[in-house]
Amino acid sequence: MTAPDYRTEMTIRFTIWDQITGTAGRLTTT
């Protein structure tokens, strides 16, 4: 896997995780 692909993968995973957790997730992790 190349570096750009890795960064894209992490971005997608983070975006999906952020959508799943939502504001509640950010409050608990703060």
C-alpha cells in the first residue's frame, strides 16, 4: 500500500467513525 492510499484510508475511517460517534463521542473523548 502506498502512502497516499494509506492516508486516504485513515481519512475515510475517521470520517465514518466521526459520523457514527457524533457529538456524543467527541464529548466523551474530551
